Amino acid sequence: MIESVSVSIMAPTGPRRLSQGWESAHRPAPSGRVAFVSDLSTRPRLVMPLAEHVAAYGRLPGGLTLGMTLDTLRAANLTGRGGAGFPFWKKLQAVATAESRKSPVVIANGSESEPLSKKDTLLLKNNPHLVLDGISLVAGLLGAKSAYLYVKDREAHSAVNAAMRERRERGITELRVTIVEAPAGYVSGQETAVVRRIAKGPALPQFSMDRIASSGLRGAPTLLSNVETFAHVAMILRFGSEWYRQGGQGGDRGTRLLTIIGAVGRPGVYELSPGASLAEVLRETEAPDPRAVLFGGYFGRWLDLSAPHTAKFPMDDAALAEHRLSFGAGVLGVVGRETCPVVEAAAITEYLAGQSAGQCGPCLHGLPEISTAMARIALSSDVERGMHDLRSVIPLVEHRGGCQHPDGVIQLVRSTVGAFAEEVKLHRSGRCTAQGSHTSMLLPPGASVSAGGAA
Amino acid sequence: MRLVIDPTRCHGHGTCAELLDEYIRLDKWHYPIIAKQKVSVSHADLLRRAAQLCPELAISVVDD
């Protein structure tokens, strides 16, 4: 295990956030619930040295047992931060109890294949030690013989390398983490694609009747989670589930990193504490005239802000679930009055259709048809036909892919025509409420699609 | 027993639908849709043979 098995945890001072000590750009709201962490620039940042990290968070706890840890994580109700939001303790338990002759494997996914997301890269660049702590603790509890960190960003890669060197030099004995480079592409971060890539295969999703928890990397029970989830594990196992929940009930009451982009004055990564209202988030991000928010990233769902009371609800997953929303991959895309959310969604759909791995027929053939239908609706060229085609093609695609890609696209499309039914009606008569040009605010830089750009 | 198709392997040859028209129909792109997943025991051999004849070996007959 890590350093000594001493249980005397140095009492950390200041706010115990994931983003504690990252740069000096913190400017929390008066309530402190929406903390600006960083803008979206990719300039190199100062990595928190190990000594500073230990001073801020304390040493790693020793003497943990699996049963104790499962109880703590269950009480904390930590859910995965990669998109699916699965309870972490269940994942840990599934891997720990998997019947296998092979030793478990731990994988931290930092590939951040969600194009608009920057939070994982920032976390790895600013405090790789927190993520390494989490991996180390989980690997130790599972008796894992190998651990991997899957990462795309070059600077994040070197920050983690430097941090691992520092830990070795400081005499920390722990399972060595192997860094595997994640290639570009939306599907490269899918669970089975990650496992396949680490096994030196292509970073493409793979169909399997087994869950990776029982048979993942080279058939071994595999615990794969997002890097932010591991950072939370490292915090919860230090400070406890009560600290994590901050007295809150129901759902996941911890803080979370969110990338907030689109029609906002201050796009960037924020650390959000539950209890903050959406109105508070929009105020802090300086959204001048928000009309709608895409929750969760490209596989997300829309919230139409013209509906009553929407800006008031608290930003925690229980409240979001009541609106059938989730934080998903940790991205909020804000749309203002300049662009049309239906056009935005059509542009994203076209981008995602192009990101299909092309392995499964229904996804390969169906997504371009769905994308064309969305373009017809968005650009008012033939709304009737577009809606008709969506109704006929979606059932041929849904649940028929080897991974979540096609179903994620369908979720976005359904949410779009559902949330903006009035807008779609307007498009039928060739009108649109957007006041500006038909360009997209929510496409990744450099993406070229025709639906959003060519109108 | 049930019929499972690996969609990442299937290339839409359609052999399965010809052999197993009771179980599989093809969509408009000629990819199989399982119409009946539960396999009756009397058809088990036929389904296993069909699985072997799939050019991409994308079909499995799984014992539950």
C-alpha cells in the first residue's frame, strides 16, 4: 500500500474540492456552490507537486478493508462521472466478487472522447496525484495485478508520468500504472473500445455477452471508471461519506466537474456543489440570454428554459432525474437566442453519424438517414418528411448497435423534437425563432458538418 | 436457449434469414432482426447449423 499505514490524517485546510489549489482563478459564487475552475485554454498548467497534494488532502488512508470501503462508498452514493452514472460501489462489488481465476484489472478512463468536455484533461493536468491515489486505493482493495490509465491529451499524459516518477522517488510503493494512449474518435472512449485498445487492439467497441466486471481485459474481471470518479474515491476514503454528502439526502450529493460551453460569457470548467440552482449556474457562467440547455453532452437531453420554473430547480441528480435529465458526461451546452436548438442538434447528429465506428449495419446506415431527417427539420426544407423518416428509421436502429453510440444519438434526437415541438411546428411554415445565423455554438472546434453551417 | 447476433461481426449477407425465416427477418439494409429470440428445443440443431453457416460467424445459440 501507500506510504505508511498511519491513520493520522493531516487535517486539510480550506475547501476540500477536487479543484482545490488549481491555479488561482477560483471565483466561487457567494454561496460557493458554483466554482469557476478554468477557462478552456489548453496552455500548460502547474501540476500540484506531491508534497503540496499531501498537505492539501492528507496522506492516503491505510488499513482499509473491502467491506468497509464498500460500505463507505455505498453511503456516499458516488456515481460514475463518465456518462452512465452507475453507482461506483456496485461496480467495485461486481469486480471483487467476480468468479475468475484471473486477477482483477483496474482501468481509469481519461480519454475524454466527449468533444466539448475538458474536465478530465484539466483534472489530470492539475492534480494527477488525486487520480493516482484513487487508482492505487482501488487496485489495492481488489488485489489487482495491473492498472491502466487511458488518456488522450499529450500534456495530461506527461503530467501523469511526472507524478508517477515523483511518487516512486518519494518511496511510495504501489502498483505501477501503465499509461495507454487513447486515439481520437468519439467511440474510442466507449468501455469495450478502451478494453480492446489496452489489449493492443483497435479502439473500437466490441460486442460481448459478458460484462467487463466479470470478463474484461484479456478475460480478467475489470473495473473501468472515469478519472474524476477515481479522484472522488480518493477523497471519500480520506474524509468519509458524511463529508462527501454534506448532509444531503438522496442521489449523488458530491461535487462534480462540469464543462459549460455555448452561449455563455465565461465558458470553462466549473466545480459544482449540489444545491446550486440552474439559475445560479447560468449567472456564474454569464449566460446573457439563455434559451435552452443541453444536459450531459452529445448523448444528452434538452431543457427548454421557456418552460416555467426550470431555472429554479437544484442542480443535483435527483432533481434532474425528475426532468428526465442527467449530468451525463459532465457537459452543459447553453443555447441562446442567436442560434436554433434544433439546428444545433442537427449539426451534432451529423457529427455523431460521422463518428460511427461503422461496425454495425443499423448504425452505419441508419445514423446518416437520421441525420438527413434532422437536417430537413432543422433547415425547414421538408419538415413533414423529416419527421416521418425519424419515425420509420429510429425503430430500425435503436438497441441494434454493439455499443451505446446509436442509442445515444437517438436520445438526443428524441429529446430535440420533444422539447422543441413548437419550434419544429414553426419550421414547418419555413420560420425559425433564431435571431442570428444558422451556425452552431455546440460543435467541436474544427468539425465540419453541413446541417449547422450551410444554412 | 436463445439466439444472439453480434452486430459488429454481421455484414448483412442474409444467409440466416433464408435458413431461419421463422426466427430472423431482414431490415431494409439487409441486416437481421431477430423476430423470435427463444429457440424451441426441436429447432436447436437447425439453429446451430445456421450459426455455422453464417459467413461472419456472427450468430450464437446461447444456452440459458
